[in-house]
Amino acid sequence: MREFLKNENIELYAYVPLSECKIIKKYLLTKNGFCENAGAIMMLLPYRSHHTPKNLSVYASVRDYHAYVEKLWAKMEKYLKNKHPLGNFKLFADHSPIDEVHAACISGLGFIGRNGLLITEKYSSFVFLCELVTDVAPKELGIDEYVKKEVRTCKNCGKCASACPSNCMDEADPRPKTECLSAITQKKGALTDDEAEMMLANGSIWGCDVCQNVCPYTKNAEYTPIEYFNTDVITELDTALVDSMSDEEFFLRPFSWRGRDVIRRNCLIYDKMKNR
Ligand code: B12
Ligand code: SF4
Ligand code: SF4
């Protein structure tokens, strides 16, 4: 397994038993035939490219990580079926049975920031999380056994809380995550004038990176070594570009999951601002 991950440029991974994790979608375990004795190899995918986006969050500027994970799974499944024909394996990302941030933290891969994200020394929080759930023991896969770890947190400098445009981390008045600017840019329907202003003022028409950009751990963070996230990066998105994309191109972008109308709505607000 180590050799496989090395070939894929995946350097940060660790095993954690599911019994230590926060299960948030149990049906995904049942549906895939996993019992409580199974475990997960948590893997981190650094994604910040050298091409700094002008009006998108970094996650929205690179190609969709769900598509990356799908391709990775196709290769991984073939490899594992060959090596462990009796084992049960499934790769998850995002739509996952577990709270991924918590699981990555207790597996020792990083610590949790006040902004709720997993932070690593090398890449700060600009890592996507995915996990291989399996009933095969780590030893058989050539992976280190789990050593129990507590949840570690950041130094709580408060910079993210002060900079957050939605007050999600304000101690006196924390807002629910539905008011997070990232969620606002991705919701359906019309945006209010205040929401549109907030989106433009914070420089991203899809997602929000404010709490990551101000974080001191981001200052010396490295860029991704994974070629997929360095190729075909969109640095500025507008209506003309969205409209010029074929369906095939569009569905490879992280903002496609909401359909063309939602990203077009945001682009139109951006286009208007540019022509003011
Ligand atoms: C729903 C969701 C969102 C929603 C709501 C966010 C939320 N935290 O609820 C919205 C759309 C707002 C969102 C935004 C973003 N998201 Co999001 N999101 C998710 C998703 C699918 C589920 C989160 C969830 O429901 N967690 C569980 C429940 C219980 O909610 P919760 O309590 O709020 O969860 C947090 C706490 O449990 C905390 N936590 C756990 N234990 C402990 C212990 C302590 C002491 C503390 C302090 C905290 C803590 O960490 C959890 C994650 O935030 C996860 C993938 C997954 N399966 O986990 C991705 C995920 C968290 N998102 C991710 C990303 C990249 C983002 C954005 C950066 C994208 C962007 N640029 O706009 C922003 C960041 C916003 C922010 N500061 O959190 C990544 C985070 C990677 C990382 N390094 O941590 C994940 C893991 C997806 C992935 N597979 O990579 N997201
Ligand atoms: S900005 Fe400060 S408080 Fe916020 S996550 Fe980073 S270290 Fe923690
Ligand atoms: S993503 Fe933006 S709005 Fe959401 S918590 Fe971070 S800074 Fe606040």
C-alpha cells in the first residue's frame, strides 16, 4: 500500500479504527458491508496551486477533487483486489460516513483550527481529506497501527475569527455554518444585496478562503505536489467563460455540483461589479 501511495504522490496518511471516529452517515457503512471493527486510512490531498485565483477560492479554482478521488479509486481498487482478494475496501471523500476533520486529527495527521479545518504543518489547511475504509488490518496493508491520540487544536490566535465576514467564529455571537460565506456562494435562489456585497468584498464568487488566508500556519505553507491540482487552474471566472464550457469541461469543476444557474448568478454579480 505504501508503494502505491508513494507513486500517487500521497505522502500524508494514517490509519484510524472506526470505533474512534465520529460516525455521521452510518448508512454508508452498512450499504458497503462494513462492520464496526473496520478502520480507515485517512489521506490528505494538498491542493493549493501556484496559480493564485483572482475571484475564486483555491478549492474552486482547481479541478474537482471528487473527480480526482474517483480516478484514484479506480486505480486503487484494482491494486487492492489483486493484493487482498478477500478484503472489503471503499474510498470516500466528502460524502463520507465519518467526520473527516476529526478522524484526520485523531489519526495524527494535523490539528483542528478555530475555523474548524484540519491544519497541517506543511500545507496548512489547504488539504482535501479522503479515506479508504477497510476491514483489512493495517499490518496486512503495511501501514502503521493506530496509536490513540487526543484532539489537538491550533494556537487560537483569533485572526480567523476577526477576519471572518460572516462572524462564524465570534465568541460573543457565533453564526451557524449556513451563514458561512462559502455556504452563501453555493446556495440556490437569489442572493440578497448584502450577501452579494459580502461575496464581492471578499474576493471569491465560489467558496471562501478568508479564514485560511489569514491563518499564521498558511504563511510558509507549501504548494501541492499533485499534478492534477496544478493543471487547468481557473484564476478568473466570468459568465463568458462559464458559457463557453462544454458539459464535459463544466462537470470537471468544483462549482458544477449546483448546476450552471448558481455559478452563473454569481458571475453575473461579478461581471456587473467589473463594469461599474
Ligand atoms: C457540510 C460541509 C461544509 C459546509 C458546512 C461546514 C461545516 N463545518 O459544517 C460549508 C458549505 C459551509 C463548508 C465550507 C467549507 N468547507 Co466543507 N465540508 C462539509 C462536510 C461535507 C461535512 C461537515 C460536517 O457536517 N461535519 C460534521 C458535523 C458534526 O459538523 P461540525 O460540528 O460543524 O464539524 C466540525 C467539528 O466536528 C470540528 N471538530 C471535530 N472535532 C473537534 C474538536 C474540537 C476541539 C474542535 C474545536 C472542533 C472539532 O471539525 C468539523 C469540521 O468542520 C465536510 C466533509 C466531511 N464528511 O466531514 C467538508 C469539509 C469539512 N469541507 C472542506 C472545505 C475545504 C471547505 C472550505 C474550505 C471550502 C471553501 N474554500 O469555501 C469551506 C470552509 C468553511 C469552514 N471554515 O468550515 C474540507 C476541509 C478540509 C480541511 N483541511 O479541513 C472537508 C473535510 C471536505 C474534504 N473532504 O476535504 N463545508
Ligand atoms: S487563524 Fe489563528 S485561531 Fe484561526 S485557525 Fe489559524 S491559528 Fe487558529
Ligand atoms: S470560510 Fe469564510 S465565512 Fe466561512 S468561516 Fe471561513 S472566513 Fe468565515
